[in-house]
Amino acid sequence: MKTTVALIGAAGAMGTRIRNTLAPIPEYEVLHVETPEGEARLTAAGVTPTPMSDAAPPADVVVLAVRDDLIGEAAAQVVPLLRPGAIVISLDPAAPYAGELPDRADITYFVTHPSHPPIFDIMEEESPEARRDYWGGGLARQALVSALIQGPEEHYEIGERVSRDMFGPISRSHRVTLHQMAMLEPALSETVCATCLTVIREAMEEAIRLGVPREAARDFILGHITVELAIIFDALDWEFSMGAKKAIEAAKTDLFRPDWRDIFTRERLDASVANIVRREDD
């Protein structure tokens, strides 16, 4: 028996990735839903679009493959059309955490997000193409994190199976709560990690501006990122030198507020997620 999937945002970057991974799996019947502009892109790619009004009622699973700031609008259109027991999958915790999904007790809400291939695991992939699949585009293995927001327990297994098929190959699958997933993204992965890496890039550019040759600065910092990540995350049985430890401790007060960990508090997390789901034209 086939699972009917209504893929909302089927022409976007994530929607394209999902439709390409689900297309060869015979257990799925995928209905591709898009805006008029998106429908033109689907048609040009040889994919037949389905109107929302035709795709939603028979759907067993709905995948919201749209931007964070548009999920509330898309969900408001599709959820009233769903049959009882349908499963709605969000690909990011921001909109569900912010309360952007319509209140309807007889459907399931599920959120899933791939981790992207871990830096040390990707080095062990067999093919050169997989070793360069930094995003997780179907070649390199990556972990999966999912949460059942509401709905019967047996729907977690269905949501996880669909998620594995969308984002495979999957190395490990982790079940968390919605709040824990919001701590992972945006707090851990974006607020902390992406910000710190952005500062590293800006610091490299500053060294270049002050006279260090660009290629020397790039080789030096990327090499140090590799070994320092290996030390910090216990992939290498080594430790920083005494001089490096002194530099780290001295720099923390220059680069970070002493109470920077408050980004994980409910208040700061709420504010961060609210900013993410705010419409760009608001």
C-alpha cells in the first residue's frame, strides 16, 4: 500500500531534494504543490504540479518544504483540507515552536531535521563525491533528529521512516522533544556555531587586510580548524599546548559575554525563534 505525500514547496531547494529522493521509491505517491511561479519551474523540470485543493485531502503525509517565515501561511492553507489522522511534517522546529501551526487535534504534527554529514565521518566516505557532500545531498551519511509534537505514538515510526527516506543515507536517528530541537537549532547550530564560524572568517579577512597573504591565511586557519575540532571533540588523543590554553582563557572575556549561555533560556530562545519566523516583508 502506497503512502501519499503532499510535498508543499516542491520546486524549492529542499523540495527539489525531497522529490528527487522519494521519486524512485515505489512505496510513495508524491503530489507536488507549488505557487504559480513554482508550478512553472516544476513543469520545466518535467514534473506535473497538483493544486493544493487536490493534493491535501488524500494525503497521508504532508511535508512543509517552505521557508521558516512562510510555514505558518502554508500550514493555514493546507491543514483545514486534511483528513483526520494525516501527518504534517515540518523540516525545522522554528515555526512549530513559535506556535505557527494551526490548532487541530485530529492530525499529527511531526518535526524532523538532518544534522548534515559530521566532519569526521565524512572523511571516511568511500567516494570522492560523498566526501564532498557537505550538505547531505544523498551521498554522505548523516544523522537525523525528530520530534513528535502531537499525535498517536505509532505515528512517530511513520514520520521517522519518511524522514529517513527523504534525507538518507542516515547513520543514526535521534528522538528529542520540540524544545530540545529548538535548543539544537537555532540556539546551538546557528546562534553559537554559525556565529562563531562567521567571526573566524571575519578574523581571517582582518589578518589579510593587515598584510597576511590570503592563501597563507586560508591554509593556516582551515588546517587549525581541523586539528582543533579533533582535539575539542575527542577525535584525536591530544590536547592544546599550555600557551594555547592560556590564549583561549584570556580571549574568552574579549570575545564573549560572561553570561552568553543564557541563549538557551526560554526567553532568549523564544525571541530568536520569533525573529526567524517573522515575514521578511513585515
